[in-house]
Amino acid sequence: MRNIFLIFITVSVTVVCVKNPQSVPLNFLGETQVALWKLLLAFFIAGIAFVFVLKIGKKKQEVYEQDNIDKSDEESNERKPQLSEEDREFLS
């Protein structure tokens, strides 16, 4: 399913870039003429890079949270008192 989605996105971006060959003025740190397909492609790639950076940050945060959960489980296991005989009989 993921491969089909990637193929669809790639074809869509290619079609949009091919259908927009005209030049447009770009006023960013000076005035210049840029092909619209290059501009669209640049923003698409920038979007992919942005999502990639967000995913890396989320993975690091998940690993950090998992480490904290593991440490808190170890600490809570050490603090648990032993069950009384009465509790053991109830549980069995």
C-alpha cells in the first residue's frame, strides 16, 4: 500500500511539474525569474525534508520516554512490599 501511495505522489508531482513550464518572478533576496516547475519541486522537497526532521525528533522523544518508563518500572518494583499470606491466598 505504501509503495502505491509513493508511486501516486511521484506521478502527481511529475505531472504538475511538466504542466507548469512557464517562468514566474521571484522576489526573495532580490528579483529573479524562475521556472515554476523548479519552484514547485523545491517546495515539495522542502516539505519532505521538514516531515523527515519531525519524524526523527518524534522517534528520539519516544525512545527517551520509553527509557523513563523502564526506569520508573524498576524503581516501583523495588518499592513494592511483599504480599501477605492472606493476599496470596486471595489471589490463588
